[in-house]
Amino acid sequence: TAEFMISGDAAKQGYGHDSFGLGLCMLHLFTGDAPYEEILENVTCPVAMKRKLKNIWENQSSNGYDVIRCVILADVYEDEDGNVEGEPDEVLYDTLYRYLVLFGIPDKKSQYKEGARVWRAITSCLIGQAPKSTAAAPVPARRSTRRNAARATAATSDVPATLAGPDAAQYEIDTSLFSLRTGTDPRIAEARQKLEAMDGGMELLLSLVSFDPSTRATPLDAINSNFFAPLREEDGMDMYGPSDQIKSFMAMGYAS
């Protein structure tokens, strides 16, 4: 899941993994296609971001990402003569980028201390950087007033608010199509319309796929959400037959 790619070995196993998977299944059901294998099949990790992630994930001197490094380099080995054989499995680079395209880059990343290096790689590539200065360069006094004015205008007009590199430009294009919140791809747009039409649908899905596993909806949160309200029994309603075996989720949870 996303936390292993971001936090590496510091990521902890827990219900959050299942919740993230449930969120992807939910998106699959509402779009009718597998989210990142089919809908985003042609969306790949930008070059600069991939290069920075490689330096974190594959570099032997980079601590904290042994598990993911083993996954990526599982088919890479050194023969008796010291020659490196095999190719890295680079699927995870595209997978992480596709998650970012679908669900967006979270505003609060400072809390993810374990994944600070990965978040820096992501934001430095996908979010435009502010220019160092938008002030006009000093003009020598000897130049004519007309030339001074022309130079000042050229230096101050049409200065972009951010300087976006090719990775950020690619990310903007990809999110315009496939962002769950705003994407125009017909499958994404239809899924968004359906989710927003159902009470609590979009809120539940986004809480399931949060990049911070500690904030993801638990199974209990999910079944108690507004989204599942139509499935709850009303007081006095009997929906079971005499031969049905009734299991209490709460009872099993307390028993464990």
C-alpha cells in the first residue's frame, strides 16, 4: 500500500492496509474498471520524480527502504564474474504516481516524518516552485527612458506565479483527466457523480484511501457511516429466517 512506498520500513502493518484496499475496490465498483491497472494504464511516473525515488528506494546506501528495495530488485542479481543481470521491477513507481493522480497530494505532509524524503521528492517535482524574484533587474542610468521602461516591462510582465517543470506539467494534465475530485475522464466523472449522489459516499472513499493510515476509516467506521445507513435495520424489523445464523461483528471484535 501507499505507506510502504512513502514511509518504507517504518510503515506498520494494520487494518489501514485493508481499508486502503477496500477504498480501491469501492472505486473499482463505481467506475466499472480497475482504477490504476485499467483506467490509468497509460499514466506513468514522470522522469525526474522517478529518478529521485530511485535514489531513495534502490540505492543501497539509502536507509529505511529495505523491503521495497527487495521487491524492486527481486530479479536483479550479480553473477560469478560480477556482472549485474536482470531488470528492476518498476511497477511501484507508476503505482505511487497513479495514487497521487487519483487522490491528490495531501496538504499536511509534515506529520509523515518517516516518509519525509519521499514527500520531498514528490513535491519538488510535481508542485511548481515559486520564482526566486519577480523584481525587475536594475537598469543602468545611461539608458534612455524609453529603453528603461521597455526593459522594466519585459522584466515584470507575464511572470508566472510558479515555475513548473515537465513533471509538474505532466501531473497537471494527468489530474485534469483522472483526479477523483475533478477529473474529466468519463469513468471518473461518472463515479464521482454517483458517489456524491449517495450520502457519505465520497467522504467514505476518501477516508479509506488517505495517505496517512492512522486517519483511514476502520471497518467499524465504514459500516457506521452514512453510506451504509440504508442497509441498517430499523427497530422492530425482522429480516432473518428461522434457519439463519446471526453473527455479531461487535461480539466477535470484543471476543478477540
